Amino acid sequence: MQFTVTVTLILLCPCVLCHMPTLYEFCSHVVANGNASLARCDSSQCQGRPGKRGIEGTRGLPGIKGERGELGTAGHLEERIKKLEAEMCYMGVKNRHIIADTQITASSIAGGNYQAYYGRLDNLDRSGGKWPHWGTGKNAIGEWHQIDFKAPKPIGGIVTQGIQTWDEWVRSFKISYGNSTSALITLQENGSDKIFTGNNDRSTKVTNMFPHVIICRYIRVYPQTWKSYMSMRLEYIDGMCHGLL
């Protein structure tokens, strides 16, 4: 009993000149320090009961309304879907990471600024004076642009485009293909060489699906008619997409 009184006095006497802690504050401090004899009546060290949540403040003013986007239509959605489907079917001429420059050649070029490998679909002039398209050294039947896929691939069609900088494009063309450049055959339809309709402006893409899927390593475009010069950009369509576009 004497021990109890002594501890009580020790605990209470130092608090005569300071804030008297509540029972909750006292117990919190004792538990935190693990030694009742070292307890101090410093309210800043004590943890009181959590206060009640205050009244919710006044709601702020609404923010400025953003600009309204363009109205969508089923036609726009369908157009975007068709574009996405088409690009998924591209065989890599447009993408330099798939078809390297060395895989693209031609019968002739108009100069260093008209390389065969510039004739990639959607290619733009970003190279400082180098025109982003293939241009032949002469306008004559028999000129060609060739892709080497390195191995036989199924091909279902072709996408052609005029050039960015001038009114030059190929109006019509033939396609030849094979697994050797010495044994190419011309794509036919109903027993005759197929003449494909090309472009009529600088940028519109024209898609021509082949009469049937061809399998080859090499494929060539032979311009037949043109606007001003034989100049073009192109891409091929994977045979898996034949009949889908």
C-alpha cells in the first residue's frame, strides 16, 4: 500500500504547475514510454482523443467548361475503322523497320534525290532538299519499281499515291512478280495483262486488290501512263487481307 501511494505522489507532484492530463493522455504517454516513473505532464507529447469531424465546407464554384469536340458520325467511325484495318494489312514498305532501304530498287532514278526507297507510302519531305518519292530517270514504258521481301510472301494488293511536292503521279500500271528477277511473270486477269488504275492527285491513296493472292519474293510496278513524270509512293497489302478491304 505504501508503494502505491509513493508512485502516485511521484506521478502527480511534477504536474502542479502544468496542465493536468486526462486519463487518456496519461495512459497514452505511459504506454508510449514504457516507464511510468519517467512520465511528464507535457500535453504536447500526449495524444488526446481524436476530435469530431467538422462541418463540411461550402462547395467551390464549378470549373470552366471545356471546348466541345466535333460531332461524331457513324460514317466517321467507319472511315477510321477502315483506315486502321488497312494499315494493319500493310506489309512494311511504309515502315523502314520492316522493309529496309536496300530491299527497294528501281530500273532508274532521276537523281540522288529520287531514290527508289523514297517511294514509301505517306513519305514526307523531311530530309532537306531530298524529295520524298521515287522518280524515274526517263519517262518510258519498261521502267519499274521493285520490292524484295527476302522470302516468298502472300500479297493481296497494292496501295499507290502521288508525290507530295508536285503534280506528278502514275495513272495506270502493271504488276510483275516471282521468286527470281530472271523469271518474273505479269499478273493477269481473264487471260490478259491486268492494267490497274492509279492516281489522279498528289496525296489520295488508291487501293487495288489483285484478282487473286500471289506468292512471291520479288514484286514490281511497271507504270503505263502518268501525269508529268513517273513518280510515286506505294505499299503492298498482305495476302491474308485479300477480300477484306
